[in-house]
Amino acid sequence: MGLSKMILFGVRSPLVVEYEETCHRLGLKIEMAVSVNGSPRLVDQSRVVNINELPPSIIGKRFIACAFTPSRRAALIAQAQQLGFVLDDPLIDPSAILARSVRIGEGSFINAGVVVGAVSMIGNGVLVNRAVSLGHHTVLGDYVSIGPGATLAGNIRVGTGTMIGAGATILPNIRIGENALIAAGSVVRKDVSDGVLVVGNPAQERSYNPAKSSLYVEDEE
């Protein structure tokens, strides 16, 4: 990353403490933690600034958005950019193991214990949570979210805005569409269409509305 400071944008999500811990392990000082709405959930709240009290000096400063769901993270990124912030380089926990050929986009967060195989590509604003395993030639579109302990075998493509739940397993050579939802613990053995929910072992498709699905919503800003 090459920087000594970090700005976190949107700090009500419970997940914000994971961003905070990774910053600590990397020796990154949290310069500012921008509270958009509600009570911030940082362990150290000494750097919290309300969005309505931002100084003019924020223009051009680099940030990471803190949220688990793809739609919320995308919304926070857009909001921060409208205010004049600039998306930062990926935040990568020092315990993650990444092949040298991996490419990771701006604003993405790779949490502790993640392993990413060779020739993989991760888009902008992606979240890869604790202890996820991404096999070789994995391609994640922008704003994808992957829950703790999920396993994606080799040569898998995941479309923009899709969320993969904790402990899910995706078998090799699978294509997953955009804005899909893979339920926690599911085993995906065949391609998944855009905008569908898959559940179970083997995972079965069914349609869903992301705005109304309790599986897709968490308590965050």
C-alpha cells in the first residue's frame, strides 16, 4: 500500500473492527473514521468524524469503505467519491497469502487468513473475509462479497455485486452471474444465473429480491 495512514468511510457495520485490526497489524494509523449514519462500532473511536463535519482538506484523500453487503459498499464508495475522497489501494491483511501473479483492484479488503491462488483477479471494492480460499484463476467482479471460510476452487468467475455466504463451497470451472446470492454452507456444482439465490447441497436456484431478502441484509450504515 505504501501509505502510513488510512481513512475508513462508513463505520457502523460490525465488520469495521476487522478493517481496524488489519490496519493495526499493518502499522497503518487510522487518520479518520467517517460516520455516515448511526453509532460507530470501532474499538478506538478517537478518530471518528461525522459526515456533516468533514473539513475541506478531505478533498483528494484516499479511503476504504467498510460494509459487508455489495450494494451498501458500492453506495458508500459512490458517496465518498462525491464528497471528494479518492478510492485507496486494496487493504490486505499481512496474514493473507497471495500468489505473486494476483491482481487486486482499488478499495478492496482482504481479511486475515485468506489464501489466493495464482493468476487470480479481484475487482474494485471487493470484500474477501476471514480464512477464505480462492483457487487459481479465480476472477471476482467489482463489489463481490465473500463470507468467512468460503472455498472457491480453481477457474471460477464471479459476477459484479454477488455475495457468497460463510462456508460455501464452489466447485471448479463454475461461472456465477451478477448480483447473485450463494447461501452460507451451500455447495455449488453448476453455473449460477444473474440475480438468483442458491441454497443447499447441491445448491438449487430460486429467485429472490435483494432489497427484501433477510439473507442479504446486515445491520450496517
